[in-house]
Amino acid sequence: MKDPYLPKILGLLSAGMTSTALAVSGYLHQPETVRFLGTQLTYQAAYRKIPLSLVGTGLCVSAWLLTQTRRDYRRQYQEWERQARLQQGQLQAIAHHAELEGYQQVAQLQAAERLYPQMAPYLSEVQDADYQDVSAPKPQTNSQPQTETAAPGQATMPVTPTADPIGDPTAYLQNFLEYPGLLFGGMGAGKSWTARYLVMQKVRAGHQVILLDPHAANHEWKGIRHIGAGMDYGAIAAFLQWYLDEIERRYQEFNRSGLTEEDWQQSLRQQQRITSVVSEEMTNWADRLPGDIGSKFFKSAMSDSRKVLMPPLFVAHDRTLSALGDAKGVARLRDAALLELELIPTIHPITRKPVSSGKGKLKLPGHVEWLLVELPQIERKLTDFTPWTQPQVQTQPKPPKTPQTQAPPPDFRTQVVDWLQDCWQAEPPQDEPQATRHRLEALPASDLKDLGVYLRKKKELAVRTVKQNWGQSKSLNSEQVDELLLELIKLNLIETFSPVSSRAEWVRWLEI
């Protein structure tokens, strides 16, 4: 690149040095004599060269300043050239990566086309094994709406929004049943109505829902345990401390149970011990709690609640940490653990007020992408949740039992369900001791089924081990465990035996 400053610098430097040289040469001249009014005057001729000396100095200084400007310009040009080369290298790397992905996609399509004839017999919608064409799946004509909630005691799988118009566009809301969630949006976006809709889904799924809201009245949440009504912040702080202690107790109970995480969570679902805490309008009251209980609650609810099935639902105006209990330093934990739903408001064309647009943005835990979703269509504000909290009464009579002569024994589910419906509610035999009947009636109905699940998993186990591990985790003594084992023996689910190497009594699961 041609340097535009170099000729200017050389020209100024030459002119300045020439002017300076001419000015200096004036000092070498001989003194001059002038006659004035008959008087002879002698003076030095150097004063004539002073302006020339100043001009030369100015030209030299200008050349030096132009040299500094040229050096700065050169540095800027080198930096720009380096950035251009770096950007060009990045573009080349992106193009190379895209080319590799294209090759991979072509290879996958070729492999799928090559292996399709072998896979065709195993596909449900392909009758002919010879590959002809892959047709689009036929739309389902079922007019029944998709089930909104899972049955009590049944685990829900995470779902993502789908663009299929035939499916349920609000199926993603099932994620909020057992995942920590955050619902936020501006004024008029519909946070309150959507939060009540999610609470209704949780109640229908069998959750124990606790609402924390110091600004709402109790009659607006019928059928829900409401804490903090009348701005009772002390009651909210006491419950948050109980929540932290209950999480710790459940982890200790899980440690003593001897079950896997999946089996232990399934037992919590069967016992309907899923505790959902809804923090309504948390932005308005989180900073009024005493101490740092709000920050501790938010951190523990995000990191420790999911495995023990105590999911929280935060309702706030924003997703900032100051709006969520002022929990400092947990921005990464919020992004990695919270299932966030932002409600998008719109302006009413007549009233010019913000109203719900029926649209929202969903962010899954650990993801940075926000997915555009549809909100449920809610016609009215839910205030009464008692229709879903009342137990369902079985109206159909149970068919009479037929004696089992040579038929195979029923499966585990049928035996336990029959026993829970009949044995515990039926009158005890007359020849049974009264003390035994009182002990049996005092035991929870779910302990027998939990013991059956535990023994079915272990296959063979010593009775002493059952009493020490499983019995202590359920706070049952040895006599109560013996009574439950006798009931399982009566149901032909287990049998007792003694190993050759030990005289201790063992139990073995019989169902195949």
C-alpha cells in the first residue's frame, strides 16, 4: 500500500532544514556599516535571518508531528488487516463445517434408503416389505381432546411445543407438574389466570398444592392451602423454613429406604406426596421476609426440590434475580434449573390497555433458545378448586369374587388392588384376636404395597434385613413388619424358606 504521508514528511523536512541552514549562515557574514546623518553605524546582519530561522523550525516541528500521525495510522491499518484476516479465517472454518455437515446428512439419507427394506416389516404403518416411497403419516381423526393431566401416581415426561395443528398445542404445560417453573410477564399479560390454570392441573394430578400470597384473600383460592393472607409474612417465613427442613427429611428418608431414585419417586407418587409450592406475585413480597429465608428458599427450590418431588412455581413480573427473592449469584442456576414461560401482552385496540395475546415464549432448563408457544384458552378466572380436590367416589358395584380352583394366581397389581379394596375395609374374621385387628387397622394402607414393591425388586431377602432396612425407613417395629409379611404370604406373593448356609428365615418373591 502506498504511504500518503511519506512525501509530505520529506518535503517539510527538506524545507525546514534548508530554511534553518540559511538562517544559521547569516551569523557568518561580516558586520555591515551604514552612514546616517554623518554618523557611521556598524551592526550585525543576523537580525534579517530571524524570520527565516523561525519558519525552518516550524517546518521541522510539522514534519515530526506528521511522522507521529503516520505511525498511528500505520498501527490502525495493521490492526484492521489482522481483524480482516481473522474474520476471513472464521468464515472459511464455518464454510468447512457446513460442508462437513452436508456430507453427514447425505450419508445419513443414503444409509436410511439402503436399510429401509430391512426395516419396513417392523414399521407399524408399512405393510409391504419392498421399499416404494415414504408417504406422509395420515392425520388422526379422533375428535377426543388430548388428556391434559396425568393420572395421580403416574410420572409425566417432558414435552416440547409442536407445530402439528392436530395435536394439543398446550401439551408443554405438563412439564410444570414436576419441574421447577417460572411464570413471568408484564402488566395485563395474564399471569394470574395462567397460574391458576397450572394450579388446577397440579390439583387434578394429585399434588398437595400450597399457595404463598400475602395479597390475596382465602375465598379466591377455595380448596387450596393458602398461607400469608392479610400480609402475614411471618406465616410465609415459617412455611419456608418447614419447606427447607422437609426437603432434608425426604433426602434422609430416601437414603434409608434402600430403593433406587425411580422406585422411591414412584412410591411418593403413589402416596400422593408431591408437594407443589406456588409463590404468587413473588416480586411484591420476597424482599419483606425476615433474614435471608427468601434467598435460601429460592436456591433450594431450584437445586434440591425435583428429586424429592417438591416442585415450586414462581410467579413474578420479571426473570431478574431481584424479582426472585433477591437471590444473588444464582443466575446460572436459574438458567439451568428453571422451566421458564414468558407471557407476551398486546394492546387492546379500543381501551389501549395491555391484555393477554394468547402467545408466550418457553425456555427449557439448560437451553438458551426461547420457543414460541400458545397459551391455554381460559374463559374465566378460576377461584374454586374443590371439584378437583374432593376424592372420587366409586359408584359401580364390585363384581363378586369367584373361587380360584385351578386358575393361575392373579398378577401383582390385581392382588394388591383387591386386597386394598376388600381386606382392609372388610370385617376381620371372628376367630382373629382383637389385639391383632387393632394393630392391622392402625397400619397405613400403603405400607403393604410398598413392601410388596420392595420384595419384588429384591427377589430374595432375609427377614431380619427387611426389618432393619425397610421397616426402620417406614418407622415400623418388628411386629408390624411380621404382620405385613403374613398378609403377603396369604396373598400368595411370597414364601418363606431357610438357606442351607443359614438358619435364619428368608422370604422369596413368587410372581414371575
